[in-house]
Amino acid sequence: METIIRKLQQIKSRALAEYSNFHVGAILVTQDGEEISGFNIESSSYSLTICAERVALFKALSEGHRKFKAIYIMSDDDAPCPPCGACRQVLFDYAPDIEVIMVGASGDVRRAPLRDLLPYAFNKDRLIR
């Protein structure tokens, strides 16, 4: 876990968060153990900001990855920071069985299956075809 924490700290330090000053880093782990990183990127038009978790997921998807086992998330907060609702939904769309590992800057760690963080999730089965 110490290695992951060091990597998360490094990734988080590259976040482009000049408006909120809230830095987040994420590492998405594929089924075969590859690690794909992401950090939050803010826009002066706040609604166009993208979270670290979605950056990592979209990067992985664009590189052809489709199976994931875990995502590690770290922010500047001492307490572990859970993914926002939008990230939970997008992660559920592509990795509903993923484990979410939230790491506080203090080193405190919390783990939860994504399904526990997004009960009664909206999914493609609800779409009219």
C-alpha cells in the first residue's frame, strides 16, 4: 500500500486545480494488473471540469482496456474522499464490480464495492430501445 500511496501523491500533485485548489489523483487497476493514472482537470467554466476517476477511466477505455478490478483515489483531505456521483455512475457503466479504495492524505484507507456506493444504480437496462 505504501507504493500506491506514493504514486497517488505524485499523481495528485500534477492535478490542474487552480480554481478549487482541490487536488485529486486516481489509479485504475485493470484485471491484468496494469495501472492507469488520472488527476482532476479544472476549467474556468466549472461544469467542464473532469474528475481524476473519469480521466483514468476514459484514458483506460481509449487504450482498449475493458476489465477493471480496482480504483484508488486520493485527495488533499486527511479523510478518505469518495468519488462524486457522476464518477460513481460512469464507473458503474463500465466497471460495476470494481472495488473503490479511498486513501486519505493521512494514510487512512477505506474500501467499498462500487455497488455499495451507488445502490439502485441507473443502467442500460432502463433505457427504452
